[in-house]
Amino acid sequence: MPRDRSRLCTGDATPIRVPKSEVPKCCLWYCGSESGRAIAIRLDLDRARVVFWHDDRKHDQVVRLVYSRTNFGGRRAWFACPICRRRIGVLWFYIWGGWDWRCRHCLNLTYYSQRLSPEWRVRYRVEKIRRRLGATGDVWSGEIAKPKWMRWSTFERLLQRHDMHFERMLELENVAFRRIARLVGS
């Protein structure tokens, strides 16, 4: 149940991410295509040239790259948002936000989980933990068994979090049901 529908979600926009490894002197990086969209990025030492095709319309933009030091003497590349100059790892493109790549803050985008009401946010956490534990079915059905590859300490920690969020989910749903019962007049 979305809480704030006035703001767009990151799922409504197209992202590009900076590669995690050190950027070579020059390379062409192709992000792929989907439903009439294609992205090609040419990375240089100090800038990235982003070419974006959407519905047979080509848009070309140069984005500055900035660097930060890593713990073991390397460096990591970041995009500098063309609008606010903020150092970011992901640039977003939304057709109605203009033909520029921008950071999530400049496009006023939210994450999916930020749009959920408290009841649905807790349920989303429970489902996310269940997926990680390999459980099938919804939150009300199915046994949770330790996956073969998972350490016991990780499994027990996730199971404890699952139980905590599940209890919280039950509390919030009881409050919601009581609120509905009062409105209906039962």
C-alpha cells in the first residue's frame, strides 16, 4: 500500500551505475536495452559520456567523474550529479524529469520501501528475510529450513529478525483490523 504517491519511485526511472573497479583510461560500457531504450557509456579518466536512445531519439550527455580513496591504496570512481554536484554511485533518468541524467535527490525519487505504510513496510521486511532463507509461499505458510550454503550463525540471526518483524507485523495488523471494525461498526 503506497503511502506517498506524489513522488516517483526509483522503479519508474532508468539507472546507470559506476563500475566498482578502477576506471581504465578509456572504455565503452554498454548497459543493455529494454523496450526501445539503449544506453552506451564511454568512460574516460575524468568524465563519462552517456549516450541514451529512447524511442528513436538520441540523447548525449557528459557527466563528470570524481574519485575517492579505498582502504588498500586503490580508488573508486563516482558520478558527480550534473545538477547538484553531489558524489553518487547511481544516476537516474526519467523521461518527464527532462532529458538529463540526475541523482535521485534532484529527480525527487523515493525507494519503493519509502512509499509503504508502516504495516506494509514490516511485511516487506518479513518477505525479504523469507526469500533470503529460501522459504516458499507467503508469510503465513511454509516452513523455514536452513539453506545448505548458509552458516548456522547467519541462519539463527535471520530467523530471530524474522520472528521479531513477524510479531510486529501481527501487532500492526491487529491495530488495523480494530480500526476497520470501529469504522464498520461491529
